[in-house]
Amino acid sequence: MTTAPDTKTAPAPRAVSKPSLVRGLALRWDTAVGVLLVAVIVVGLGTTEGFGSGENLAFAFNDIAEVAIIALPMTLLVVAGQVDLSVASMLGLGSALTGALWEAGWAFETIVPVVLLVGVAGGLLNGWLVTKVGLPSLAVTIGTLALYRGLASVALGSDAVTDFPQVYADWAVDTTTVPGTFLTYPVLLFIVLAAVTAVVLHATGPGRSLFAIGAQEEAAYFAGIRVKRIKLLLFVVTGLFSAFAGVVFTLRYGSARADNGLGFEMLVIASVLLGGIDFDGGKGTLFGAVAGVLLIGVLKNLLTLNDIANEVQVIVTGLLLVASVLTPRIIATVAERRHRRAANTPAPQS
């Protein structure tokens, strides 16, 4: 006796709509920071006289050139789950060495490579202590923060050295712009470096390895990624960029001092985290980091033009930093709870 086949059809699964590209971008924190940057610029143009002038824009962007330059390798470090708090001290050491060697009669063309080599050595020390000795990067760079600032004081003391070659000094100031634009040469250099960094981070194998290391270092190691070598290289590049930022800072202000760049490490970290780079590593985009830098710079400039006290500006920056860390986590928690509820909800029977 044969049984008739069961012709009852199973209920069709519910269609799950995939988010559109626009919706996906809207849900990203780095996109939100970019939108906020545009909003601040629009408000500035509409409410503050002189905000949109070429002279002011040149000053506003040039004023954060050193922070922006250092933020590029810092983004790569944080994506890989590391951090370098010694960057401002290395900037100060680079500035102090520039002044000390110039005062000693060295040619400026010789000073710059020496300062860059010192930056490489400082980054190498940080990376060696992290990768070979096995110390956490936060603890290591807190120590070298004090070490490099102390070396800067030894190199130059409390003196200030000025009268650098005018041809180089003119290159860094905000009154010298690229012909036909309001961009200064340090800002143009940052744009070039940012483009290269973006390609490395988002379009190459080593860049993808940084996300793997930041997300799960042990898994990345067993996947064949040279974790220690990559982290060591990141610290070296960060030291190099920080020392170079010290040279730019010195030329822009026309003064080499051991305390130049004091506190810049917090601005760099704030910019990177504000741009959506996860401090735990493994997440973020260079676009977000750049948007974070520009947002802090533009907001600072706008507040200054409106005679807002520096103390208030520091408070605003701090609130932005707290919001940048807290808001994505709140959004992620809410999304996770919704996902769990959706997973526990039975599909309707047809």
C-alpha cells in the first residue's frame, strides 16, 4: 500500500530586507561625524562673520596640521588594538632637537633627517617594549611620555630658539598657501599622507591585517599574520610622524621649545576616538578619524571667533570625546537587544 505524498507546503520564510547603502551609511558613527562636521561649517558660515574667508580657513586647518599628521599613524595603531601616548612628547623632543642643533650651527637640511631618525628610534623603543618585552602599550607610552619630554628639556633646557631659515619658516605658516587655494603646505602634505594611509588601511592586505589583529590578536597570529612585526612597524611610523610634526610645529611658530605640543596627545586621541575608531581595536575607518580631526579644528576655530574662553573649548572637546565613546556603545547595545528579541520571536504561521 502506497501513501500519497504529502503535498502540504511548508510556510514560506519571512523575507528579510537588506538595508540599503544609504541606510547602512547612516547607521555608521563615522558618517554621523562627517555630517556633524558639515553642520558645524554651515552654522559657522551663517552666523560668524569671516568664518568662511580664505584667510580664516587657512588658519583653522593649519592650526591642527600637527595633530592631523600624528592622527594618521595613531589611527592604524588603535585599529590594531594599541595606543601611543608619547606622541606629543616626541613632538616636543623633535622641536627641542631642531632648536639645539640649529643653535649649534648645523645646517637645517642636516637637522631634519637627524630629528626623523630620533623619532624612528623612539618608536622603535616603544615597539620593542610592547612586542618583545610584552608590556602593554598604555603603560609603556606613559613612561616614554615622561622620558621623551625629559630628553627634550635636557637638549634645550628652558630656552627658546628662533630665527630659523626664512625659506623653511614661510613654508609652514598659514599666510603661505598653495597657489589658487586656501590650503597651506602642511595641510596639503597631510592630505597626501591621508590618501596614502587610507589606501594602506582599506585596500591592502597589511591594512586588513590590522583589523584582524585588533579584533582578535591570537587568531590573527594563528592565521599567519606577523603580529609582532606589524605592531613594531606601527610604533616606528608613529614616532617618525611625531618627530616630523615637531619640525612643522617649530617652523610654524618660529620657535623651538622643549614644551612645544604639551597636551597634544589628548587632542590626537580625542580626534581618533571621535571619528569612530574603537579603542578596543578592530573597527573604524580613516575617513572617520580625519572627520574627527577636522571637526575638533573647525569647532575650536568657530568658538574662538565667537570669543568663547579656552576653558569652555576644552570642556566641549571633552564632552565630544565622552559622546564619541559612549554613543556607539549605547547604539550597539540597543541593536543587540533588538536582534535578540527578533531571534526569539517565532515566525507567523501561514
